[in-house]
Amino acid sequence: MENMNFNLYTNNINSTVYSPDPAGTTNAMLNNLPLPTIVPKFIKEGLGPNSSANTMVADIDSGLRVTAVVNLT
């Protein structure tokens, strides 16, 4: 599960999200230009990396570390 958490950030940090701007998309298509893209705030600031406080990947890692030391005896 820890490896899956690290892969979550690694596999998604370079994700491409196409802009919902119809004018920009139409212009790009008519002029044979690359489609406009955006970087969502979640990917830019909320996803990770693991060493960044208050990111999803760091919070999941913290939870995994806490549960790893719980002794159910």
C-alpha cells in the first residue's frame, strides 16, 4: 500500500488536463496548434509530493506510518 501511495503522485504529477475553454480549443483546432491545457490546483498543490506537508500523498503516508506501529495484542 505504501508503494501504491508513492506511485499515486509519481504517476499523476505530469497529467495533462485539457482546457474547457471552447474559444481556445476552437482556435487551436482551426490553426493546427496544440490544444490548450491547464494544471489543476489539486495536481499542482494538493497531490504531493510525499515530503510536502498538507498534501494528499503525505497525509496518506502519515496514516500508514501510524497504523504500522499499532500493536493489536
